[in-house]
Amino acid sequence: MHLNPYGEDAVNLAADLANRRPADAEELAERCRAAGLTLERPVAVGDLARAREALDAWEAVVDATAEHERAERVNAMLARAAAHPRLTDHTGGGWHLHYREARQPLGALLFSLIAVGTALHLSGRGMHRLRRCAVTECVTIFADTSRTGRRRYCTQRCANRDAVRRHRARAA
């Protein structure tokens, strides 16, 4: 599987990594592989630091309150990470687009992938489709890939918890 920045895979990977930060470079690599990312180079300690930079910048995008601010933060990420688009068949699995230089270390690859994937997600689906859960005590980030674009909760469990809370407040 190719992790395609045109789809939702990049923002879902970013959310997964941001919500539960990898403890070390090997965990980072394992979770990226599990998400379908092909790693072209051995993982190094510096990859974790660069991935954390990407996740910090990405969380700032998520937490931006205005569309303009969100766009500026994504543009700043793109300026730091992306290269001109290029066709590649680096894994022999079919031609696809990359927005980065070839054979980058994992940390740089993630920065680019998250920046481009987020830009494409927001411009294609809507600038509001990246958020934290609406339950006050839950800080989980998710990408809204629903058909209607009105998702407010990270999981059905949080949605149910909030519904019960609202019901009890009305009954009181």
C-alpha cells in the first residue's frame, strides 16, 4: 500500500502519532510501517526529533481557530518540508506522486507527508475538517472524513458520553 497524500491516510497517521507520541525511533518506524508507509532508509535517532517537530507544527494547525490562521500554519509547514511534485515508482508497486526529495530519512519524510496530506485534506474536504474531540476532557485529535463533514467526536464512546451528560443535565 502506498501512503497517498491525496487520501486521508496522511492526516490519520498524523492524528495517530500526535495522540500517542512514539517513545523512540523504532516505535515510530513500526507505527509508520503498520500504517502502510514504505521506509526507504534505516531509522535514526534524529528521525524521532524531526517527527516531533512535524507533529508540533501539525498540532498548531489543528488548534488554529480561524481558517486564515490554519492556512498560514499549513503553508509554513509546506515551505519547510515539501519539494516540487515528482512521479515515482520507488517500491515497484505503481507510479504515484511524491512531494519530497527521494530517499529522505523518516523524520523528513513524515514532515513532508503530513504537511502535504494536511493541505490536500483541508483544501479538498474543508478547512474545518481537522479538530479535537468536542468532549471537554478529551483532547484527542481526529480528521473528519465523514460524508457530511459534521463529526464532532473522536469516537462513538465520546459521542455517547456527551449525549448522556446532556440528557442528565436536561433532566436535573
